[in-house]
Amino acid sequence: MMRAVAELQVLDRDAPLADILAALDADGGVVVRDLLSDDARRAIVDELAADLEATAPGSKSGMDLWETFHGRNTVRFCGLAARSRAFVDHALLNPVFTAVTDELLLANGADYWLNTGQVMAIGPGEPAQYLHRDENNWPEAVAEGREITVSCIFALSDFTVGNGATVVVVGSQRRPPGLVRGAETSPDEVAHAAMPAGSGMIYTGKVIHGAGGNNSDGWRYGMHVSFVVGWLRPEEASPLVVDRVTAASLPERARQLLGWGSYHSEGGGRTWLVDFEDASRLFD
Ligand SMILES: O=C(O)CCC(=O)C(=O)O
């Protein structure tokens, strides 16, 4: 197990946005306490419990690289907006996380949308995931100084050093851009996002990180939510999963974030249209 001596800053959900952004800028990741209230967290867990129970651990990709990445004793599933209204109300539309995302991504695109929402439940004995950067999903778009994606791992149960709290290489967002699959680290730059249930660790697409190993005899229940600029294709095809009837029942911003809306670039370009019009007209 990697010994961690670096630490991430821990702030309250009502901390000034400027403080959260400053911590992100300094370290690449920041823990925000009580990002989900107890009621919200319980509602999400309750609404996802049957899927958690029904989903077998291990990757569904059939590809060695992804099977290693996804973890052989980790339960993962997506489509959270189709499975849980509480996910939409409290995670997708989380006011702190979206305020941070506004600051980081609207400088680099006219809007953003959901990249993916995933349960990441790490089982006993799972080794640490290899370290990586989320922005490497879009190698063609990676550029120094440009944020294209922002993520948050919500703790649905307590995250501890022993049960797989996310590992973050503090400050690594400042390393030169490039593909990372495993990374040289020294203990004084590695932090674990140990945090009580309901907290979230917000991190940039550039910071090197990965799930920690689970050396406990219990499960670590996490939920990753990430956004990507609107001119890039997300990892998860949300509008193919969240049907039109469900989308119609959601707040307008949630629909847009899930791909039931179009993208209008600053220069006048328009994409993801329905018969030349914004996809949101489907709900008029
Ligand atoms: O589960 C975690 O703590 C992080 C996992 C992760 O970074 C990923 O799968 O992309």
C-alpha cells in the first residue's frame, strides 16, 4: 500500500466558492464536507440499492485494460439519472459542484453536460487502481491550462485510507499534459481522500488520481459524477438511457445536462440539434 503523507484541504459546503476554487487550483482536488445532506445521501442509496445488489463486480468491457481499470471486485453501474430521482436533484444538480464546474468549464466552452454518473463500490481485497487523469479520455482535446472535464467522487459511505479512499497526487494537475497510466509518486505528494459519508472530493480532469486499495473487510460505496465541455462527446450516452418521458419529468437544467438540449458555441455554431432546432423544443 502506498504511504500517504500529503493532505487535501477539507472545506464545508458553505465555504466561499473562492476558497474551494483556490484549494482546487493549489492541489487539483478538494474535499467538501456535507456535499450531500444525510437525507439526500440516504435517498440516493435507497433508490440505487436494488441495482447495487443485482450488479456483479467486475468490468463489462471485455477488454483487459478496462477490466484492470474497472477493478475485478468493484461494482460499477451508470444510468443513475434513470434509476434515481434523488441522484438528479442532489448530485447532478448539486449547487456547490455545479458552481465549481461553471467556473472551470465555462471558460472553455459555452456549456457543459454530464460526462458520466457511476456507482463505484469497491469490495474487500480490491487492489489500488492504476493512477490516471480523467482528461485523457479525450486526448485530442487536452491542452495545457485548459480544463475540459471536472469530477466529483461522492462518499455514499465513509471513505478511509484502509477501505479505498481515492488517492490523489497533490499538485499533479500542474505536471505537463500527457497520458498517465500509473505514475511515479513520492509519499509526500500522495493524499487519500478519507472523508465521512456525504462528503465529496471535487477534482480537475488534470490531476493524477485513482481508487485506493480496499484492505478492509467492508465495501467502500462511492459515486462518481463528472461533467465535460459541451463540444466534446461524453463517456456515457445519457439520452440513450434516460428516456423522453423521464426527461420530461426533470427540471430543465437536468435535461440539458443529460443531453436533452443542444449546444450553441460562442462563434454561432450549433450542434446536437433536432431538425435544426434546439433539442429542448421536444418538451414545449
Ligand atoms: O473510485 C474512486 O475513488 C476513483 C475511481 C476513478 O478515478 C475512476 O474509476 O475513474
